[in-house]
Amino acid sequence: MSRYEAYKKAEEYSLDLFCVAPKAAIPVCKILNYGKYKFELQKKAKEAKKNRKEIEVKEIQLTPQIGLHDLETKGKAAIKFLGEGNKVKVGVRFKGRQLSHAEIGDETLAKFLEYVKEYGAPEKKPVLEGKWLICVLAPVKK
């Protein structure tokens, strides 16, 4: 129908004429209560925002000569973080001459990854960045 007829029809029902597709070859319009329509859009956006879960990146720091019990304690913390659905950034920090024996840090990180392998998997291989050996773990889907 023509634009004039659509306006008349909307006036008849005491509603608004809302253009759904203004850039179409033939513009498409709806007759509706615009205030109610905006309210429902806001309500849907709020609900979607409420249901969205943000993933945090938790960080755990290790040293190359960490003791077995300390490694297990850090591993339990990582398992807790992964169970909550968060990612875990594991970093092995080298001090002074420890960097010349980076293989010790690799072994420590390998032990840690072995401890948490049921709960998290590395996203990519561990990378040596400056004095840090870094690996990011993502939770395993069940």
C-alpha cells in the first residue's frame, strides 16, 4: 500500500508506523507500538548480556627448581581455575644464570602440564619470551 494509506491505518489503530527495511527496493514497514518495541529490544539485550560468560585468564608462576609439593599445590589451583571455565597462563621465570639451563624449566613445565592434562590442554607450544617460559592452558570440554 502507499505511504499515505499506511499512515492512515496506523492513525486508525493509534499506533506507530515503523520502517523495518528502509533500503529495500520497496520499503517494508510495520504498524506497532514503538515504545513497547524499544522496551522489548532493551530487555532482550539485557538478558543476552546477563547470560554471557566472560572467560578470564588466570596466571600461575613457577620457578625451574620448584619442589614437587609446591608444583602439586600450584597444579591444584590451576585445576580449580580450569574447572571454573577460565584459561590459565603458566609462566616459568628464570633468574640470573638459570636461563642458560632452560631445559630445566622445560622439564618443570612438562611435569606441570602432565599434572593438569585431564583438566586443561595447552593452546600452543610453550614459548620462551625474555626470562619467561609461557604456556596458556584452555579447559578441556567434557
